[in-house]
Amino acid sequence: MITMPPAFAVILVEFNPTGTLVLSQVVLSFRIPFALVPLLVFTAC
């Protein structure tokens, strides 16, 4: 239910779906270190 409204907004505003998908993946790739570093810290012996 949380992920559907942004998808519908992209469709309604008529953005390029492929470009929007690529842009979202780029943004998510910049967030990987913020999840990876704590994971490494908490699992290090």
C-alpha cells in the first residue's frame, strides 16, 4: 500500500517510466553505504 501511490503519481503525471526507474535506482545506490557500514560494524567480532 505504501509503494503504490508513487507509482500511480508517475503514471498520472506522465513522466518517462524508464527514466524515473533509472533515477530511483541511482538515488538508492547512494544510500547503500548508510546501510552497509552499520551492518559491518554490528557484525564485526
